[in-house]
Amino acid sequence: MDMSEAASARRIELQFDTEPRGYTISLQPGGIEELGHIVYPYARGGKCALVVDAAIRGGHGRRAEAALRDAGLEPVVSELPSGESSKSLARVEALYHRWLENGLERGAPVVALGGGVTGDAAGFAAATYLRGVPFVQCPTTLLAMVDSSVGGKVGVNVPEGKNLIGAFYQPRAVVMDPEVLRTLPSRELSAGLAECIKHGTIRDPELFAWMSDAMHAIRSLDAVAVMELVERNVAIKAAVVREDEREAGVRAHLNFGHTFAHAIEATSGYGVHLHGEAVGLGMLAAAQLAADLGMADVEVRRRLEEMVAAAGLPVRAELAGCESLRAAMALDKKVVGSRIRFVLVPRIGSAEIRDDVSEAQIDAAWDSIRS
């Protein structure tokens, strides 16, 4: 058996302990075929909801629907168009109406099959439909696997900003099938790598170094490298959330680069930059800010830029004016007492929060990534 065959035979399970109940995160090639058996124990009455990204409806969506039917479930299927525009209250309301029309009761689980947009919107709908129904995540993008499907954050965007309406709502299970990444566009794969780079930068210098060495294998979708990448990143995200489920402390470190990223997305228009692309740029801006504040050596930013570029992510972009960007940042969820809180990295593997930053320093950070 070669290394790829060995990887494809592996099944990794991580137990995620949260209140009031824990759940299992399953990582297994071919995991979509097991979806029905995983969802069935949470279903009462035989029905479930399957919310699927329209771009994968005819491929992975058909596989998931068949797996649910084979387990004796009756899935009510809803499609969400790809892209951030689907993370809206209007799309969530449409899900409510479809579920009510089909008689979905409190015992009907909601299964999200797609990337972070699908998981966030379907999860928010599940958290609020009939005051909460069981929810199962089946992420099909790297970004969703290593980030948004783990930790229980669900929500939607509004014109004022990203993820400003939402809830903490943990799933009953997370099912990850790394084989689906073979159908993922390369741009989407790179976007997912931004969150992996983030995890190494704020928490795990060994992961950062391993990714630097393994980047070619990862981007070539070597089976062994992909399994290790997902496993290590999910373990980091789960450990942080276990420690601080509702973001009262260390979980805020996971927002490294995101204050800048959300402002990029809000001012550029959702969809112009993929979320991971904006995060890559945001991390570089945050690294520049740390250097300008005297917190970090410029070498940190240099290493980070090398990694971001190696992942196939942009390191410069056309941006709105600094005043517009700062206005968008002021609407960020992490603003406290009208002061913008920045997650900054003094060295690879460590993070701190600062709110004593001047407008001039913020603008200089923006200019460092402006094309």
C-alpha cells in the first residue's frame, strides 16, 4: 500500500467537548457516504433538511442525498447560490418557509453541505427554526473544514458588515471528506490555506514551519499531506474553542487578520475577494501594524508574506480609501468602547490584543498591502 492508499484508508475522529453536549468531528475519505448513518440518530420522524451549495448540487449533493435516503431518511433539499450574498436574512427566511411547507418538526436535523457560507447560513437557520433543531456540518471546502465548521459560530451578513447577525450554536456532528477537495477550484483551496497559516502564526510555530516545507505537496493535494493539514488545524481550532467557547478571551486570537479582512470585504463588495484572500491580506496588514508598534521584528512580516504568497494568495490589492476602511472597521464585532481591538503577533506562535492604535498607524498598515 503506497502513502496515498494509506491516507485514504485512515479515519480520524476528534471528540469536541462543549456544553451542554459534546460531538464528534470525523475526518475520513469517502465520509459523505457515511452521512446518513451519522445523521439518523438525531432524526425523529424520518425527515431532515439538506442545505447544499448550488455549485455542488449535482455531484456531492447527489451523493449526500443518496446517503441520507439509504439510511431511511427523507431529505428536504434546498440550494443556496454560491457566494457571500447567500449569507443573508432573506435566504434564511426562504429556508424557514421551505421547511415549514414540508412539515419539518423539531426532531428534523439540518445538514449543511458546502463551504463556510452554506454552513453559516444553514446553521443560523437551524439555531432559530422552532427555537433550534439538530445541526450537522459537512464542509466541502478547506476553509470550512479547518475553520468555520468547527466552533459553533453561525450567522449572516448585513449591509453594515460581515457576520453581525448570528449565534453560538454547536452542531451535533461534523463530517469531513477530504476527497471532495479534489473538485475544489485552486483559488478556493488557496483561500482555505489562509486560515491554516493563521493557526500556525498565532498558536503553533511547528505547524507554520511544516506548512512552509509541505506547501507544494499540500497544493498538489497529496493525500497524506492533506490529511495531516486538516487534522492539525482542526485540533488547534477545537482546542481554542474548548478553552473559550464564547470568545471571552483566547478565542479572540482566531480573529488575527480578520478585522482588516472584514473591512476589505465590506468596502470592496462581498465576493470580489474570497474570504481567505482577504484574511491573507489582513494578516499582512496586522503584521505591519505590529512592526510599526515595535511589538514584532519585521522578519515576522517577511516570513508571513512568503507563506501567504506560497499559498497562492495575493499580497497586495486595490483597496478603498483609508477613511472608508476605518469606518468599516469601526463596525467590527470586536470593537469595545469605540476602540478597535487588533490581534497582533509579536512572534510566530504567539498573539496579543491591542487597542492603543492611532489612525495614522492603521492607515500605514493599510498602505502596506495596497497595490
